[in-house]
Amino acid sequence: MACRPDDGTSPALGRAEAETFAGWFSTLSDPTRVRLLHAVSTAPAGHIRIGDLARELGIGQPTVTHHVQKLAEVGFVSVDRVGTSKHVSVNPECCTGLPHAADVVMGTLAARPCCPEDLPAGVATRAMTDADLAVVREIYAEGIATRNATFETQVPDVSTLARKWLDGHRWVAEAEVDGTTQVVGWTAVSPVSERECYAGVGESSVYVTEAARGRGIGKALLWRQVNEADAGGLWTLQTSIFPENRASIALHHSAGYATLAVRSRIAQLDGAWRDTVLLERRRAD
């Protein structure tokens, strides 16, 4: 069973979906499994050996093997044999599917917090100008190169970028790098349709340069993005994120985006089918 919600967007919770969610929650009713899942999901290499799990948690290897098997049965983790060892890795779909299940069951999908809190010091956001487009393009190229940010494989030229986004809804972040203030990230909103009825619906993007990641740049950009969208007449923001990009999903949740669905095998990147997580943020009024 894959750790993925079937839909979860309807007001009534169907029996089949309830049974799926109950299976997930039941599996995590054992605190040892919760500790195991946390240890696997936070492993620096993205995976960890059974023996190392046993040593880290101070429990016997047979016990670890038993609980890992239970986690694998519902799709929380994957187990691969590498040589003589078994390596455990987290299923990235669970990073969205499990929180989504809790939101559905508790009826909190309609809740939309304003924006991220604890904004970083030393980061300023401002409107993007055409003069910024060259560095914005460079940051976009970095994201494309990761193969975990977008299905795009070619970097658009500057003139294409200039036409791509809605006026009044493109922003950059500036921070000090190597002693100088530089543009270190950007966010922008694209129209989802030319039809007038969708004028308040936009597709949002956020990119941060590799050299400045981990400093709260994305948090500052999302704060500017969602507040300006609310003030500027946009009633819906949506975005699609690869499930492997867990940090971006968590960041968007902090800005009031809710997971609507995991779109299985939605498109190919470099010849491989990829899933995306569809998230949406609605203005409060």
C-alpha cells in the first residue's frame, strides 16, 4: 500500500479512505515505530542500515527488523538490500500523505494561517525589477539543475521571464553574502488561465540560491508572497512540488498552503515518471 491519500478533498470521509488512514494511525500507535520512522526520516544520508538503527535507538536488531517490516507494510518506509546489509529509507509520499490524513480527519483543511512566523534577520524583500532578471535566471537555473524543483529542463531567456509572471506579484530577497548585499532568492506568481473568471488564481514559485539556503530566505519570500497576494486581489495560490522536496512542502504548509492531493506519475522528467504534490492556499475572506 502506498502512503498516499486517495483524495481527501470531499466534505464526507468515505469508508475506504477512513480504513486507509486508520491503518496508518494504527501502525504508528507503537512508540518504537514512531521513533524508528523519525530516525529513518532524519538520517543524514537519506537511508540507514538496520544495525545502525538498532544501535541508535538502543534496542535489539530483531525488534528493529520486526517494526521496520510493519512500517514497510503500509508504505511508510522502503527496505533495500545493499550487499549484506538492509538499508531503510522513508517513503517521501508519507511526508505529505500522513499530515494530509490528519488534516482530513480533524477537519482542519480550511484553516489558513497568515504566513510564516519568526522571519529571519538580515533578509529584505522588495519588488523584482527587470534589472534583477539576469540573477533571477541564474537562481532558476540552479533549481532546474537539482531535478527536484521543476519539470523544466531548459532555462528560459530573460525576455521570457519578463512576460511570465503577473505584474505586482514578483519579488526578490536580498541578504549579505561574502560581505555584499545580493539577490539570493525570488518568488513570483503566474496566471493559471487567460479566462477572466480565473483572474484571482495564480501558480506560485519560490527559488533560493544554493549559497544562501538554510537562512530563512524562503520563509521571508513566502511571507511577502502571500500577504501581497491577499492585498492584491488573488484569492487562490497553488503550487506543485515534488514529494522528495520535503523542506519546500513544509515551508508552504507554514504559509497556509494545504495539501490537496498527490498526483501520481503526472509527467516525465528525464524519461522518468514523477509524482507531484498539489498544494493550495485560499485567502481568508
